[in-house]
Amino acid sequence: MGEGSPNDGATSVAVVSSTLMRNGVPSICAEQPSQRAALFSAMIVGMRIPFTSIVPLIVPEPAAPWRRALPIALAFALLTAGCGPAGDPTDPAAAVAGDGKLQELLIRHDSRDPAYRLEGGAVEVGSIVTLQVRTGSDDAVTVALAVAAPFGGSSTRTAATRVKRGVPCAGIGASDRGASAELSALLAPDPILDPANGLADALCDVWSATIAVGSEPTAIGYHFEIADGSAAVKLSDDNINDQGLGSTSPANVGGDWAIVVSPKGFTASPLLSGSVVYQIFPDRFANANPLNDGGAQRRYAGVASIIPWNTLPATPPKGEDFYGGDLDGIRFRLPHLVSIGVNTIYLNPIFDANSNHRYDGSNYLQVDPRLGGNAALQRLLAAAQKLNIAVILDGVFNHVSSDSPIFDRYGRWPTVGACESVNSPYRDWFVWTKAAGAKGPCAGAGGPNTAGYVGWANYDTLPVLNKNNPAVRALILGDASGAPAATLHASPAGDAGVARWWLQQGVAGWRLDVMPDGSFPDGFWQEFRAMLKAASPNAPIIGELWNRRDALRLLRGDAADATMNYRFRDAVLTYLGGKPAAGATDSTNRSAVLFIRKLMGIAEDYPTAVTLANLTLVDSHDTSRSLWELTPGDGRDGKEVADNLSVGKARQLLAATMQYLLPGSPTVYYGDEIGMSGATDPDDRRTFPILLTDPRTAHLDGSGAGGRRPAPLSAARSADLTMLAWYQKLAAIRAAHPQVRGASVDWLAIGAGDVMSRTLLFSRRANGVAGELAHLGDAGSWAVGDLLVAVNAGGGGEHLTFALGAGLHLREVAQSAGKAGAGDPITGVDVPARTAIIWEVVP
Ligand SMILES: [Ca+2]
Ligand SMILES: [Ca+2]
Ligand SMILES: [Ca+2]
Ligand SMILES: [Ca+2]
């Protein structure tokens, strides 16, 4: 609950939910010296401004009594909600079925614990998933499983069956998949194990129910409903971290746990699995040919300008400032990409367009002449293929430019565009908004200027295509019937459709802009996938799926292969100390425990094939640069202060470590690897500084024949070759240890600070199986080549203890701070502030 949070000004606050509840009162209310920390959620209800939010907090004990650790408004809220120096309202001996009470501290479900969800993570069609829930023994009268299929729909309830009665609560469930036993106790704390709760000897029942997931790919949501007379609670996911532990509340405040159901045998594109992806904003990466930069052409209402390399993008962004980057420039810089392990390039849009971002394309079959046209793309594809680099294009199939020939709002094309006449052959390709007689920029039944149209996000430059129109579908998807291509646009592509036609030209696959947009009808992306995979089974399909709900709908094996994993970005940047993205609620929480929980929750949401393919990015053209977020200081001036920048860069090396050494396809936004910074659009789209170490590319700042002199660069904005060396080292480690491209990661330990620690240790084992752990003391379970990675995101050194067993030999492979690690890695090591250390198991 930071400053300016929406509950400011709330006149009434009710605490309705907590993972540590005692008969409706958060147990944290009682100050317990032995309780080192508690994680709880509260629902804040503002009466003046209707608002609800789940607020996650870590409250350290005994270092800071909870009232002092909390924002004053929340502490007051807890007090008014009945928190105070309470006694212990939970008396296990008093439990009775039918007494109208529930022992909420004993109620538990953990989707990552095999004792509670027997088939973890995503499953294939036809599976039966067994779900179990713990209650106090002979406490609850009814336990029901509520299932919503698809996720977010209405629920149907089935009674759970009691399968165990009167067993020690502490013996139910042991560890989370993918985490060591010691770490599980911190990742998924069980209140009965806290001596302060006096529940060590409590007895519990276990209830069980199953879900038959059906025969179609889908996403299923579930929660539990537990009742004893008037005491009725819902046990649902807790919204603190997706999946894993839940919490009880009168309402389903946190939402359902999710089970993704994928087709049988679903595998991601091998082209994408574990690839290293490099994202390029083409106008800003490299300008090989100043002669194609173009002049001051009219662009919508404005005029394009050509800007010298190294100057900052115009603010506010109008899309009219061009730097002259082109595809031949990318081709000349391919060796640089190879040096950081890149084998896939994702290009922001390249088709003919009026803006520098080119999300307003005019012609799906024509590469912008400013980029060198179709011939330059062919040269790039041929050169990339020689280096085993695949090229993925940005598919903007939702909308086109208002200045495109098929729309022709400005009357610049010989075609009769949809905006020009109701009799245009393209009229039904768009969606019209004004009735006859109304005003609008286009021709309507009442004559000129009597019709309006739907533009994406209300931008009038981006008329939305009507994807229900068969001709529009044929344009994108092709026409399986073999009917003649009916349109100007489709004619060069023939019946292939533009998506498949570009595959025939050597493009590997597509990133799909605004994939979840509601204007794509049901089944559109399933048809897109079937069409594309029939043409090329390996063609990657990457969705622009920002939020979890969209990902659950489109990332289950029948639409996209992978997403731009912004959830990974949020987790990494928060942990490393940057500001989380808008919408994140946990700006105060940067602990290793919460970071691990977030990554486990993401992995649990997706089939393994998706986890392998997901683009593990830390920024893109749509976000601030990660270095910007990780650097202390305000604004450009503050972030370019040398001391601040060095903190940010140390953290950036850790971000790269997470990208390159955790499961997924590390995705480097052009220039991250040499220390490019910048706030969000347009500042995240600066020009790539020249690498003076490579004279062959010294002219790619547009200073070639006929070019303009680039602006000088300050030291803070120059290419950082030390950072580049770290990316190159990570690429070399990745290449030498193929298990890094797999899905198995084991979270082994965190630093001495326990739940407040900023230090973590994970392994990537050569024979690793996702979710299965070696016993740490068992040297025999480790193999030569296994990797261990320690990361300390904090500003102070931390000691990390890990007992790997006698006879195990480790060799330090790399250290981001450039100093040798102190201590004995077999039993523990000091990890300096903001440092990553990587070891491998040697004979
Ligand atoms: Ca009861
Ligand atoms: Ca959870
Ligand atoms: Ca150029
Ligand atoms: Ca025209």
C-alpha cells in the first residue's frame, strides 16, 4: 500500500482475509516474538471511493512490531477490524462438527504440493486431476470443490469425500514441487508449524475430489467451499502469488486456482525452445544506407523528420521522427548477435507504414522502402540462415493504416478505398460507427463525411479490420478452398494468405500484435495455428499476452506457442530492486521467497512446452528499459549519475543471469547487452551506440556515404563493453550446458535472512526432471556439468548455506562482480551485494 494507492481517503476498512486467520481475526494481530514474519492479505474496502484490493505485506518480527512496520492507515484498519493484543482464539480441543465454527488455521490447499494437487501444473486432455484439502479433524460439516470451466466462468460444485480422519496435521504434505524441503517451509509456510500457534499436535481430516478435464484444450478454475453451519468460507487462491497457497475468506476474493489443459503430445516449436531471442526496433538499430532514409514526407497530419543518430527520440511520441535504421544494417551486425548466443531475431513491424514504429502498416506484402524493401529482407534472411538464425516478424493483423490503399482516408491511392465510398470492395473489411446523416471522416450513405469507423484503442490512424469478413480472413489465413484471391492485397500472396506467404519467403514465424483483442472472433487463432503449422510445423507463434487471464486462454497448445513473458519481467525487476510495472501490488516486497514463488506460479500455469518457449524478457518497445528501472535516481539526470548507474548496471547483470540461466527463451531487447537505458515509449527506442571495437560496423550510425553526422555520445550513454562481456559469458555457459535449455530448475536455498533474504540459490542439473529434486546431502545425485547459480539482489553481502555432500567438487565458472567468491561452496558461501556466482560440478 504505497503512497497514492487507491485506498487513500478510505473511510472504512475491513480485513476480510488472511493466510493466518484465527476465527476471522488475522493472527498477526497478536504480537508474537517467535513469529519472525507473516505474510497476509487484507481486503481494503473504501466507503467513500468504492474500491477493493488485496494487499500483500511482509511484516518482520521481532525486529519491528507489526504496527510500526505497517502504513498507519492499514494498522488503524487492523485495529478497527478487531485486531488487538488478542488471546488465542484457536483451541484445537474445542473443534466440533456442527458447532458453527471453523478452525481456519488448519484449512489448507497448496497447488504445488503433491499432497494437495496430485497432478501438478498443466495437464493434457483426458486427464483426471485429484485435489485434496485439509481441515481440522471433525471440524467441517461439508467440503465442496467448485470448478469453473473455462477459467473465469460460473462454477459447478461437487462434494469432496473425506479420505483421512484424525491424522496429525503436520504429516500432511511436505514440500513444493521444484523446491528443497527446507525452502518449501519458507515458500509455503504452514501455521501449524509455528510453535507460537500451539498446533503442533493438532489432528486433521483430508478431503478429496477429482476433476475430469475433458477432451478439449481449456483452462479450468477451482476453489473449495467449506462449511459448518453459519461458518462458511471459500478457500481460494490468495492473489499474493498466483497458484501455490491460498487463503480463506467469506467471498472468493483471490480468484480460482488454475489448471491449463493442453492437447495430447503438445510440443512447442523447436525453433523457439530455449532459443536466445533478440528484439529489434528497426528504425533504431543500425543504418547501413543513408540513401534510403527518405526525406521530409507527409505523414498523416505531420511531416516526417530525419534525426541524427544518438539524439534522443522526440517527446511526446508522434511516430514522425526517423533515424534511418534499415535491414542491411541488421545484416552487417549479425556477428554481434552471434556473440551473445542469439539464434532468433524478432523484428518489430517492417511493412510499409507512415510511422517509425510501423504498427500502422499499409501493405502486408511490401517491406518499407526506408528499411530497404523486400530485397533487403531477402538479403537479411539469407545471411541469417547461414548463421542458423531464425527471423520472426511482427504480425499486425488487427488493423491497418488509415492511409493504406484499401482504406485510403486521404484519397492518395488509385484504389477506391473503404473510407472513400460505400461501394468500395473493401467497405465490409472495416467496422463503421456512424449512421446515415451523422458526421465522420469517411463517406457514408449520406454522402462524404457521414461515416466513422472503429480504430484500435480509438486511434483514428488504425482502422480495425473486420476479422469476421471472409475476404479479410482469406487475406491473413489464406483460402483453403482454392478460390481466386479476391483482393489487391492478397493477389501476390495468392491463396497462401500473407501469414503463410512470408513463411514461403523464408521467415520463420510470427509475433502476434494485440492477440487477445476482442475483435478476433472465437476460433480465429486456432485456425491461424492450424494453417501455419500445416505449412511449417516448427513455425513459432508468439502472442502479445500481457496478463494472466489472456495467457490462460491462448497459451494452452491450440493457439500460441509462447508469450512475451511480461510476468517474468515484473518478477525479476521487483526482486532486483526496480519499480514493478503498473498494476503490480507488491512494490515493497523484494524478497527471494516472493520472487521464487512468482516464477513457480508462472511455470505452474503453462504446459512445459510453453515454459520452454516463453520469451523471458525484461523489457521491450512497450516498456521502460530494464536498466532504467534498475537504476536509482529520478529522471534522466538522476539515472546518469555515475554511482547510480553502476548500481543499475550491477543489477542488470543479474537480470541477464536470470534470463540466460532460467527456463525459457531469453529475449534481449536491442542494446540491453551494452547498457542502453531509457524510460518508456519513446525513450525506450533510442539509437544503438556504435561499438568502437568493431570497425566493420563503425558506419552503422548513418555516417556512411550521403549520411549525416551523428551526435556525440556521453559516457553514460556509450556502449558498455564490460556488460557485453557478461552477456557473452552467459551465452557461452548456455552453449556448454544444454540442460539450461530444458524446463527443470530446482530452487535450493535462500540466504540467512530467511523470508527477508535477497539471496537465492538454484541448480540446473544435467539430468534434471522438472519438479524432482536431488537430496542435497547426496553427492551421488549430482552429475558432472550440473550448474549451481547464486544471486544476491540485495545491497549487502549475505551468507548462503548449502550442504552438497562430501566428495562433491565445484568449480567457479563466473562471477558478475569480477571477484572470487569467499568461502567454501560445499558448505556455504558469502555472496557479495548485487552479485551472481555460477559454479559447475566437476570430477
Ligand atoms: Ca466446526
Ligand atoms: Ca497463491
Ligand atoms: Ca537507412
Ligand atoms: Ca483512392
